[in-house]
Amino acid sequence: MTNQQIIHETIQFLGSDFPYDGTNLKTYNEWQKVGFQVERGQKAFIMVKLWKQVDKKKRDINGNISKEKGFIAKNTALFTISQCKEIKELQTA
């Protein structure tokens, strides 16, 4: 099951009629990357366990370390655009 499917099913399970389109729910950091700041005091619209890609280190018999990609389920807070304000460019004096 993909993260988008997990989010969609969670919204349905909660009985919400939020029109999730795959782009309108983001984490705090994801909103910042696209120029928005979650407003102070806002609580997550939903909390859900999503898959996150991680690098796992493995050591072989000879002691050589290699990296392998894997996934873990991580609790994630998601916010809507209505919970955010656009970040204003910092002005230099």
C-alpha cells in the first residue's frame, strides 16, 4: 500500500469529506519547502503512519560496510494549506 493510499483510507475511516488529491496534505517540513509556514498552535489535520525510506548499514564477514535501502513506518503529522501562511521573503536592511 502506498503512502497516498494510506492517507486516503485514513481520511475515509475518520469520516471526513476532505478532498485529498495527493498534494494538499503535507508535513511541516514539506510545507516549508514550498514556501509556507504552518501557523503557530495548529494541530495536525491527521496523524498517520507512513513509509519512510532509510539507509541501512550492513557489515559482511570481512568487516566491509555496505548500504542498503529499506523502509520503516513512521508516525507523521499532516497539515492542510488552510493551516498555513505564505512565507514572506526576508528583507535586508
